[in-house]
Amino acid sequence: MRAAIPELPQARLRELTDHYASAVAEKRRQLWLGSALLVGAVLAAGWMGDVDPWKFSENFWRFPAYFANMVPKFSFTSAWADLSEWFWGLPRWTRLLGDTLLIAYVGTLSGAIGGFVLCFLASANLVRSRTIVFLTRRALEFCRTVPEIVFALIFVLAFGLGPLPGVLALAIHTMGALGKQFAEVVENIDSKPIEGVAASGGSWLQIVRFGAVPQVLSNFASYALLRFEYNVRGAAVMGFVGAGGIGQDLIEAVRKFYFTDVSAILLLIVATIMIIDFITERVRHHLIGLQGAGT
Amino acid sequence: MIALNSENRAAIAARHPEIFRPSWRRRSMIVTGLGAAVGVFVFGIVQLDIPLNRLSDGIFMLGGFLRLMLPPDPGSWALALTCLHALGETLSIAFLGTLGGALLAFPASLLAARNVVANRIIHFLARRSLDTVRGVDTLIWALIWVGVVGLGPFAGILALVCSDFGTFGKLFSEAIEAADKKPVEGIQAAGGNHLHGVRFGLLPQVIPILLSQVLYYFESNTRSATIIGIVGAGGIGLQLAEQIRVLEWQKVSFLILLILVAVSAIDWMSSRLRFAIIGRRAIA
């Protein structure tokens, strides 16, 4: 005996297939519309941005050639001599790299302190006054949106050449970026400790100190470390506008076509950044672990 | 039940000494940590030879600049039009740079993801080369590309493509590695090969995440695109650097205002689009 297979009535089936077809057609139409918009935007941007495929294909060989030029003369018979000739400026470059790291550190720490102070004023759960929250947020947004190198350009005129404008530019940008991230952390904390301190008669500062800070410290440290990583990259190019660090030597080598110097400095920068990334990632994982154990 | 007040605090402290005793180990760790942080800070200021006495003069000068900046004024209509054109260039650099970087990074990120390419050596090489590309700043890429295709926004686009290639490659491969492996196993159990597993099991999961990351970076790239003009790679940065050098402060503030408006417009747009994409995934 054959099992009876229940069949849909023809009308119902047609209704369902029609519905499916129209849903698919709708999706397809959206995809086409999206693609057309994308192609239009690409063409407009290409026209605006002087994209020239002909010039690109004509000159593309210069790109690998640039890197080929950067490879120093090297033979295994005189490996040590070649290496020391390639990295002839190593003592100077190491000192400048150290300066770059210090610029990033001092800038990050000052900015983090600024962000730490301002983030509580930008948190709607700690500050009643809408005006204060709004004004602090806009100020932080301004510090964050103006690129640090623009600050550095202006500060170089005010403070003179050297690491000081670089440090200040990084500090202001960091204050804006960390202030926003810190405020987001503070707005997501548990409100019970705050209410507890407020209920036992604590002042606003005591509420922040004993209600909010213990909950957020490990998160803050993790964000600050991430920012330090980012700022090392930023500090490496501060020298382009005369604000200290290794960037000055790099841009000189690029402008004067000292190809092997460029590759030596670039390798040093990339290696430093990788080491810093590695260390801060370790520390951040440790901090996140602490936070998990604490709660 | 005892209420905690100043009279019986001593009694409670006597009964539970372990709670009230200061933890010396913890305290010494905090003091050492803070001491090290402050020590490096002071060492940095000394080592960098930062002239702290110039700080007050500099701040005074900055105040003067700020007074000269107000109100923002482009000076003439011709310059305002030039600025708007430069802004358009900046937006095209950001758009095409992000798009190109994402398109190039996608295949590379598949190579760098452990659950797509199981070969350890390929995985390691792909990861390290992405790290190297990422370690070179956008401004440095711009310098290199200016040497290849000449001054102008095209060099800026290519520079952003390069630096985004590194960033997206890392982000994408992490997103792909974090994907659920059950759909892939399901497809392989139903007789699909490895490629089928990637195409129908993995990609549908990660595409919305990747798109949202790309849109997020579009905003940050707009910010990078405003500055690569400083090394001659087109866009509004060129105008800005020029006006700062000739101390035309009203024009500088006009340009900064223009950048702020453009960045927040892009920010608003990309977050709307991002929510649309993630929302659609939540419904599906």
C-alpha cells in the first residue's frame, strides 16, 4: 500500500510560489539597485580622484622597482660588512626610535589622564546636567575628529620644532578618543554601587571614586594600552611635520632617494611596532582575564 | 543585627581582622606600578628634552591663533570652491581606498584564516605579510605612491588601498576564524567539498560582519584621507597644510570646520548603513 502524500491544493500552491517569486524578485531588484549605486559612486569618485588606469599601468613598474631599489647590496662573503653598511645609522636611529616610543608614551599617558577626568563629566548616569554632558561630549568629539598631525602642524608653529608639539598633539587626540571610549564604559557600569554611595551620603567625587572607578579601571587600562599601540604608529610619522621622532629621518631619506636608508628605517619601525603590539596584546589579555575574575 | 557606626566599628574590626587589614602585597604592587608609570613619564620628559618653560609661551601663542581663527572665513568664493573640490577629492580617496583595500584583502584574509587554509606555513606567511603591510603608516605609503604615479589624489587612493589591505586582511581573517563551524561541517556531511563548505557554510555568516567593518573603516579612512595631502597625495590636507604655513588662520578654521562636517556626515551615514546591514542579518 502506498503512503498517501498530502498534496496542497493547486490554488494555494500557486499563491505560495508566486509569493516566493515576488520575494526573490524584490531581493534581486535591491541587489541590482545597490550594485548600480555602487558602480555610479565608483565612477564619480574615480572621476573626482583623478584615477587614471593608463597612467597606472604605464608607471606600475616603478612600484616593485622602488622596493627592488630598497634592497641593499648583499653577499654572503661579506655579510657582516654589508649589514653594518646598510644599518650605518643604527645608533642614531635607535635613539630616535626610543624618542618616538617616549613621545607615544608621554602623549598617551597625558591624554589618558585628561580623558579619565573628562569621561565622568560626559557620562549621563553620573552627571545630572544635560548641558555639561553635551558640552564635554562635543569638546571630546572635536579633539578626536581633528587628525593629530593637523594639531601637530599648528603646534609646531606655537611651540617650535621638536618633540613637544608631537607629544601635545598626541595627548589631545588621545584625550578625545579615550574620553569617548571611557565614557561609554562608565555608562554601562552597574548602577547599584553608585546608588549605595549616594544613599550613604557620599559627595559626587566620592560617588565617582568608590562607586564608579573600581568597576572601570581594568577596562580603562585595556583601552589606554590599545591607544598606546595606535599612538606609536602616529608618533612614527610626527617627524614628517617636524614634531620629533624618527619620522624626520624617514622623510629626509625618502625625499633624497636614499633607498637603503628608507628600507632600514622602515624595517626598524615595523619591527618596533610588531614588538609593541605583541607586548600590549599580552597585557591586555591579562587585564581582560582579571576583569573576568573580578566580576 | 548590629548597625555599623563609629562606636562598634572597633569591635567589628577586632572580630574580622582579615577584612580590615590592609593588604601590603596589593598596596606595594599598586605603588610600584604607579611609580614605574610616573618614572617613565618623567624620564620621557627629560630624555625628550621638553622645554617646559616654552609651554606657557606656546599656549599664549595658541590663544592668539585661536582669536585670529574666528570667524571661519574662506576669504573668497574661488577659494571656497577650491576647498569644496578638495573635499570631494578627499571623499573619493576615502571611498575608493576603502573599497579597493577591502576587495584586495578579501582573498588574502581567506589565506590567513586557519579554518580555510589549514597549511601552517601559508597561514604564517600570510599573517606576517599582512602585519608588515599594516605596520607601515598610510602617510609612508602615500610617500611611496607619490613617487610612482606622481602628485595628486590618485596616489592617495593607492596609499589607502595598501594600508587598508593590511588592516582589513587582519580583521577579516579574525572574523572568518571566529565563524561557527557547524554550517561548514553540515555541508561537508552532505557531500560538499572544501570549497563548497567555504562558499555556502562560511561566507554567508561572515559577509555582513565584513561589510559592517568596511563601513566602519570608511569613516576612519575619511579622517586619514584628510591628512595624506600633507605629503602631496591630494585632497583637503594639501590646502590645509598650505594655509597653516602661510598663517591664514581664518581659512584654516574654515577648512577644519569643513573636515569636521564631512567626517560627521560620513559617520552618520555609515552607522545608518551598518545598522541596516546588521539588522537585516538579525531578521534573516
